[in-house]
Amino acid sequence: MTRMRDVVIVGGGHNALVAAAYLAGAGRSVTLLERQPHLGGAAISAEVFPGVEARLSRYSYLVSLLPERIRRDLRLDIALARRRFSSYTPLPGTDRGLLVDTGDADATAASFAGIGAASDLPAWNAFGADTARLAAAIWPTVTDPLLTRAEARRAVGDDRVWAELVEAPIGQTVEHRFADDLVRGVVLTDALIGTFAPVVDPTLAANRCFLYHVIGGGTGHWDVPVGGMGAVSGALARAARDAGAELITGAEVTSVTPDGEVSYRTGDAEHRLAGATVLSGVAPFELARLLGERAERPEGAQVKVNLLLTRLPRLRDASADPAAAFAGTFHVHEGFAALDTAHASAAAGRIPAPLPLESYCHSLTDPGILSPELRAAGAQTLTVFALQTPDRLLEGRDPDTARAELQDAVLASLDSVLAEPIANVLMTDAAGNPCIETATTRDLEQSLRMPGGNIFHGPLAWPWAEDDTPLATPAERWGVATAHPRILLCGSGSRRGGAVSGLGGYHAAMATLES
């Protein structure tokens, strides 16, 4: 028997929940199907280590691109905490580092001078003003139908900013505007998170990644979700249920047809739904598989490591407070030259050594994710994200061996800039095992069905349409169209998807309501 629904949503990540909440709230009959026993996809919190009461943001961990409009429309009870310290970057081989303190301009200036980069401070401030101009122009458009490229350029209103941040390789712009290698790398890392590219990338994939990292909220700030990422998905799930959406977990979708029929399995039972519209919250590659079509498998390029520490580690730089250094983004071996060398190593099939990575401590900003006992004992979390580690490094290799080697590379890189090995402060779980969890691109593909471990579900697109792009239908205008009129994208693989933003779900809901 086939049940009829106005909307069937495949996948239960945060974007899918946004779409479900909007459409059910508009009176549509909505059924959402999620393969896992829980909702939220990559935006979840979990007690990762047995017997240790710490709820970690297991995959995604910071929020920048979630519009206030979605929070307001869906009445989401979500708190985001701003971090005072932007970043700390040790200068490898020394006892010095660069601390960017958004609350103290004089301290930041002194830190630039301390690493011999005082002459780059004016360039740093000017570049920040340029990215702010780009953000102020583009961010307000993300909850509207797509602009064309020409319209976006007019909105920015500054040909120099457009040329340097959009048209020229972002690494070329950074190299031109900054003199110090470490400063150049700190600026450039936003272009390489989850994106495998050289520092000067002629394909402009790095530019697109950079743009999404600097426009969020019109400021580019990345905030800590209070209660962990699970608090975000939990609020969205409540909004969808309260609106009347049917949310089914443990539902493995086995096929989708272009005319809107969705087959799925719960346990040993087979079911079918027919939707006037089908929204796909899964990656486009995965949707193609469900449709019986062929698509190019994307590639991710990161390793995520979660650690629980008895305390923060000591730094080589005695002048830097670890509580400040780890509160923002802690950059490791992310100088401009090091990032390019790492890319060349990975392109040749070798794990980069040293491995570029960045980390931050959620519990410094939001200690409530730890039990009272852990807080009293001084425990802290540490989230580490390694760059320039493409999925191809795992090709044809035993997954467990590859994961162990990548984890060792992460720890070795981290140790090289600390005054003590990270193992000295690593907590153990109830069974006496170290509290460390490593997720490779293959782990993401297996657990979350992210093809190639690509955290964006595929290559990022500009948040506008090219001037010759057809924009005749609602799905085209909102950037969620597929080759099949009854099937729309509602996940990170939509034109303005990627990161925890809800935009894919919002755009799909708007296109559906306009149809």
C-alpha cells in the first residue's frame, strides 16, 4: 500500500528538519525518513566515551551561517556564545605565537610585533574591512531567491574587493597583501577547511570555501552552540514535530523515482510513500544512487579528532594563557608555505608531516556540556580538525590502519607546538582507554553517507547564479533544482548549502511553497 503525502523528505539532518518545520507549519502533510536511530545528521551531540559524562559535538561543532530569520520564524530556543579570542597560532620552532584578541586591540598589536609581523597589522585590519564589506552585501541575500553574478557584484559595490576576493585566487590575494608567512596562513585557512587545494588555487574552489567562512551573520563570526550541536538539531526537531511533521527514524530509504515514489524499510518491513514533492536532504551523489543514476563521487579532505583532557596542555609560549589560546581557533603548522607543502605531500599520496590542523576548546565557552564532576576536576574538551587530508589517502587501505596513522599524525603535529605531550593530559574512560575519537573521510561516508567524506556534500558553489543560469522555476530561483521537477535538494548539496545553516532546508521549503 502506498501512502500519499504532500512532501516526503529523504534524510533527517538539520536542513531536512528546517524544511519539515516550515512546510508542516504551512499546512502541508510531511513525512521525513531518517536512516539512523536519531535525527540531526552531522549536527549532533553524544557521550562519546563510555562512563564519561561529556556531550561532545561529534562532527560539526561551530555555527556561523544559521540566519536569524530561521531562528525567529521557527521560534528556535538556540543560544550561541561569542568567543572573545579569534585565534592563537604558535610560530613553529619558537616559544612565540600570534594571539588575536577581539577584545583588546593593543594586545593583538603587541602580539603581531612579538612575532616580527607588526607591518602586517594594517593589512590585517584593511583585509578584515574588505571581508566585512563582502559579508554585509551578500549575507542579507541568502534568505532570498538567488541573485545573478552581475547583481551580486553590484550589491558589493566595490570592484577592487570583488576582483581580489571573488575573481582572483584567494591565495594570490593573500600573498599580495601580507608579508609574513604565518599571518598569510592564518588568513588563508578559511579557504581550505574541508577543501583540498593548493594555496594559490586557479579553480577558485578555495575562494568559494573562503567566502562562506567570512559572510556568516554579516560578520563572519563562528559561535559556540550552547549545549553542543545537538541543542541545535534538538530545537529543530521540536519545531518540526510541533508543526505536525511526521518524523520516522530507523527508516532506510531504498529507492526514489522521478514521479515521487519513495520506498523505505524499517526493520524487516517494506513501505512506500508517494509525495507530490520529494525533498532530498542527502548528498546529490547519494540521491543519484537512490534514483538508479550515475554521478561523480566527490572528495572530502579533513580528519576530525575529539579529545577529552584532564586539563589544558602547557604551551611553549609562556606569555600565552592556554585558556585564551584554546578558546578561539588554535592553528598548528598552518603557515602559508606549510599549507602548500602539505597539499603537495597529500597530492603525492603521503600524509603531510607536519600535518596542518586547527583546534578549539568548546568547554571553555560552554562548560555545561561537562558533568559537574568533570567541571570541578578541571576537565576540558578539545576538537581538532586537520586540513589537506583528502579521501584519496585512504584509497585501497585498511580503514583502521589508516585512521590510526592519521590520528598519530594529528597528535604529533599538536605535540610539536606544546610544552608537553598531549598524552600527558588525555583523560581515560571507564575501561581505561584514552578519551580520543578520530573520524576520517571514510568514517563520515560510512556513518553519515557523506560520499568521499565531503562535509559539504559536494563542491561548494557561489551563493549566486551565473548570469546565463535558467531561473524560470521556483526551484531554479532558490538553487534547489534537480533534473526531476518533483525532486528538490534540501541539504548541504543545494547551491547555498554547506555547514550548519539550515539554508538548504529553508530554500527548498520556499521553492515548494511557491510551486
